[in-house]
Amino acid sequence: MKDLDLIKTIAKKTLPLTQLTVYVDGRWVFASLANPVRTTLQQNFYLISTPFGLTSEGVFNAENNSFDGNPGDYVAEDMNQGVLSVVAASYYSRMFPSSQDIPNTPTSSEMLKNPNYITKIQQESVDKDSNIQIGSSTFKLTSNQKKPPTKPKSNY
């Protein structure tokens, strides 16, 4: 504590990251952002396929990056202020899941009341060949062995 000066205790102003540098052909060069892969209301997202870095305005040496990014990560650009930030690929995929992922819809009571729905589920579950083990015995169930749906016994 005795080595603290007034200069060391004053909060330093940090400059926003506004420049992109990329590592190409063995050296760091400044680059500009071209076509965003996704645009939201306030940000543009750019996929960067080479090692890259972000630095603040006024830096003239491209090697002096304030923050480094990996190939496959994204750069997010604030549309209003032009500030850049790195978005990891794993975080980007959580923010914007691919459209191929079809969410599972929960089974509703209306679906279960429909006898065709239950029959369809039963038929689809038997279509694949499988080995079923019960205790020490193994049974082979092939796709041509289809069982008709059975009615459950009622206690009422």
C-alpha cells in the first residue's frame, strides 16, 4: 500500500475496440469487415476464418492486438457506435441455433386420446431390427415381425 501513487489509483480510460486485424501469410494486417452472416436490430455478426485480433483506434502496428480470436469465431459490430467484440463459435451457436434443429413438441393429452397416434408410435418403434435382452435370454426382433397394438386391461 505504501507504493501507491495518485497516478496509479486513477481509473484509466479504455478505448473501444474498433479495428480488425487478421493473420495472413505469416504476418498481421489490418482488415475491414465486408458481408455480415447475421444482422440483428443492433449488431452485425461476421464469421472470421483466420486467426484475428481486435484493437483500438490509433494503433498503427497490427501485431498489437488487445484481444485475439480463433478461426471460426465471430466478430460482433455494434451498429450505432462501431465497437467490435469477439463472439466464440460455441456461444454464437447457442444464441442462434441452426434451423435444422426441430424442437421436440411435448405430447399433449389430445394427441394421446387419438388411437391412430398411439398406433403410429407403436408401429414406428417396431420397424427397426433389434435384440432384446430379458434376464439371461436374448430375443431377436426383426422389422417384418409387427405386433398389432393390444388394448390395456382396464381395472374399472
